[in-house]
Amino acid sequence: MKLHRREFAQLLLGGLGAAGLASVGMPAFAADAGTILREADAIRNPQTSFVVDVALANYDRGRVTEQTTVTTYSRPVGAQFQTLVHINSPAADRGKILLRNGNILWLYDPASKASVRISPRQRLLGNASNGDVVSSNLVGDYNAALNGEETIVDGDRQNRNCHKLQLTQASQSAPYSAIEFWVDTASNQPVKGKYFTQSGKLIKVAWYRKLKNQMGVSRPTEIVIADGFDPNKVTVMSMSGFRAKTIPESWFNKEWLPNFST
């Protein structure tokens, strides 16, 4: 996939420079933040066992600097997912596995046959953290509050009327301390997210775009993630091949990981 520097610049000027084009106060009773977030989650991820292929490309001033491909296997348990992420490339990392089970994230290395506990905040590639490639429902990791409506510029540089949600960390497995999250008022499609540290520093901004029908639902198949400190650094996550799959519970045990094969 090729993205031009001009496209990055237009996207960033439309999204990073201002909070939104217009802001309208909204009574708390007009919509329920938890319901909005839950419906956006169901668009981001199928709420059933599924597999998806993810390609990540890191750009610096419009030029590709790194690439990684993974396959993510997810199984819903309660309000959250158990997730296994197999790294397919580059060759140096092929066969490594990220595992999320409950609030714990593990990295398995086939070379040492050892699993070590890791942080969801740790970067996997560029602006994408381990927590970004592990399937998760935001409603399972964050408390949501409604903060009115805004008309903002989306990832395709179109104006979108959105609910603005304020998300605060509710789980240790949540990769970010706080998120400002915009959801389309008409469709509940996720549109944009701004991600913050505990001290309130902006880590990154993400735009959800390229809607395609996957497993019967129109879902974003690309996430453009700009660095909160240097907007010239952009990571693009492209999702393809969403497919239903029955995944055994045994896969989500770190002692079982040496048995995994593609």
C-alpha cells in the first residue's frame, strides 16, 4: 500500500490542528456513552471468534521505514477477548506470539521457548503498541463518559458529526491512561481517537477509515496512527480477511504456545 506525504499532511492538518469544526453541548440523557462505545466496539471487532490478517507499515516523512505482518486469533470471553497474535514477518520475528488472557500480556519466543510478561503500552512497530494489535473491546478496558457532539474531519478529510467520548482507564491491561474517542452519530462507526499518558501528554492520534464489508458488517479496514510528538511519523495498520473461526480455549495458555502452528 502506498500513501503519499501530501496525503499525510492533509490528514494531519485536518485532524491534529483543531479539536473539531464545531462543538455542540449535549444533555447527558440524550445518549448513553457505554451503549455508544459498545456498538462502536462491535464494528471494530466481530463479537464472536474470528481471525484477521494485519499489515503494519511505519512511515517517516512519507517513506516506509519498517513493515510487519501478523495474524490475530480472537475469542470473546465475557466483555473482553482472549487473543493470540502470530508474527509472520519480518523473518527475524517470525513465529513469535503475543498472548492476551485476562489482564496479562505475554510474548512467546520460539528460539528460547520462553514466555515473558510484557506491557500493552510497549511499541510493536512505530506508533502501534502491543495493545493495538491485540483485539480488545474498549468498553472492557475503559470507563466512558459522553462529552457532547462535534463535527470533525475524518480520515478521508470528510466532515463527520460525532459523539465525543471521554474514556478513562478501568483495567490494568488498557494500553492508554485516557482516550478521547469520536463515534459517528448516525452509524456508530469509530472515526478518531486521541490517546494520552497518565500525565495528560498526547501519545498519538488515530483515524479509522476505508470501510469495507467484513463478516457482514461495514468495518474500518485501515487505521492511520500519527505520533503525538512528531506528526511526520505515521504508522498504518491495514486489516484484511476477517473470517469466523472456532478457536479452542487451550490456545490461550502460555504453556501451550510451543504447540502453535500456522
